[in-house]
Amino acid sequence: EGAARLDYRYWTVRRPLSPEVVWPEVGLGYGVNNRWYTELFMSYIGPNPAQAKPNTLNWQNDFLLTQGQYSWDVALHTNLVSDQAGQKANALEIGPVLQTDIGRVQINANLIFEQALGADTGRPPQLKFQWQAKYRWHTVFHWGLQGFGELGDWNRWSGANQQSHRWGPVVVGTLPWAAKQRLEYQAAYLGGSVYGSVGDMLSVRLQYVY
């Protein structure tokens, strides 16, 4: 509550016989209260960071609905996506975010429905999922597994050879910085498929909280 965040995210996807694609993202977030977090961030895309161009402007809002009353905490995630590259990629993402603890293991599971806005509004929402299980060894170092996937239309999934499924190891931690300031980091290397073809993904996230 009352804390601001400078947020930097970096994604890469590499497929066999294809050039690498990178997605740097830069944003500013704010904890409005203990149940509402909002962030505005710009997403870029290109063959490398120096040549990445603006792709989408995103307005993310997360609302915590339960907090300790049940075995799972539940939040509502929303993200309004505004196309910046002339690709008619405007969209709304919305879905539940779940979290529970089993001893020192924290488990997260998210279901995200993405509805195109504008010319493609007749297309059914696309269903994505995210999951993570991490062992909280120490504040500065948690380790575990993380995964992402895209299944196609929410009510009629794509064939297995057209879906995306990626998973792999992740490390997470928090480093004290100064009074009421800290640096949060996350890094993961995921292997699997990207819309049916083999692809590896590297993701890095750094957040300066002040």
C-alpha cells in the first residue's frame, strides 16, 4: 500500500532456424491500497533490445478479493492492451489469480481470458494459463518451477500441435536497498512449444520498490 514500483521485464523467444525475438517492457506501478495494484507499461518487440520498437501500451489492474479467509487467496487480474504498431492488437485480458501455501512452498495458478477489441471482436476469447511453484528458502532466494501456455479459443481449444506449453526453472528474490526500498528480481528459462513449434523462452524481471 502506497509503494511505487519501477518495473522492467525482458522476454526472449528462440525457435530452431528462426531469429530470436525479444520483448522488453518498462512500466511504473503503484499500490493504491492493500487490495488494488495498478501499473502502466509499454511493451516493445524486435530482433534485439537496440532495435525493439513500441508494440503495445498496457494498463494492468489487480484486485485482491480474498485475503486469508480461505485456503486459496483469489485476485482478479485485468490488462487493457492498446496497439502501438498498427497491427489492430487492442485487447482486454481478464481472469482469476490464485495463490496458496503448503508449508514453505507457494503455489500460484492463473487463468487469463483475452478478448480482442475492435475489428476482431467476433473472435472468441483466447484462453491462457500461468502457474508457478516455488520454495521460499530465504528472502533473497526462492527457487522452483514456472510455466505458461496458450490453448486457443476458450470454449474450443486448438489442437495439441497448435497450442503453446512452456515450463522450466525459476529463481525469485528480494534484496533490501534502503529504508522502505527494495529490489525484487525474477528469472526463468522455459522450454517447450510456441504455438506448436519448438521454442525456448528466457524471462527476466526487475522491480525497484520505493
